[in-house]
Amino acid sequence: NAYRRFDSSAISGTLGAPVPLEGIPGDVVSLAVGDQNVYALLTDGGTFCRGVNSFGNCATTQGPTPADPYLYGPIPSLAGITRMWASLAFACGTFSDGGVMCWGYNSAGQVGDGTTMNRFVPARPLGF
């Protein structure tokens, strides 16, 4: 549970049994789990992110929710997302218009936008 991806209790260690994804207000359609974050896509189209946002991991420049310093959302920049996948400290998703966008840690160009700047808002990878 490093980076408090699943709940706000222990900051390190592993979870020995399934736990609810704390703080997500709604029914979850799918999850994407990365090293530092968990992303939840809700049935109403909303998206939430649990974990840290130091590099733009949660695709937002807004602070966390008032009730939980590790919960971000709903995230307006991810409106229209239909699928997400996550890695170390960055993530990508496909959108309802067929586009692909990525965000987060970008020191080696992993976001694919031709830069090495961290992306706090989704950026379209070159060639997509």
C-alpha cells in the first residue's frame, strides 16, 4: 500500500487480503493499477485517482479532495476516457473519440509527446 493507493491507512507494506478502494464515490467499471497510483473509471464516466500526484500522475493540477490527501477527482481532463493503463508514475488512456493521451512522469519521454517534461494534464503522444 505504498503511496496509499488503496486506502489511507498504512503508508507502506502489503495488503494481505482484498480491501475496498477507499473514497471512490460511485460504481467502478474498471481499474488501472500502477506503481504509485490506482485509477478508477466510474459507470457515470467520472474518473478518480488514489495515490500521489508529484509528477502529474493523477492528470490534474488541482489538489486532492478535502477529505483525503491521497484521493483526486473527479478529474475533468479525463472526461471521455474509456480505458486506462498505468505504469510506474505515468498512465495512458483511450478516449471516446478514439484518441490516445498520456500523463505523468516523463523524464525519459515515456508520455510520448516529444518532451521530457512531466505532464499534469494529458498529452497526445506523437503519431496518434
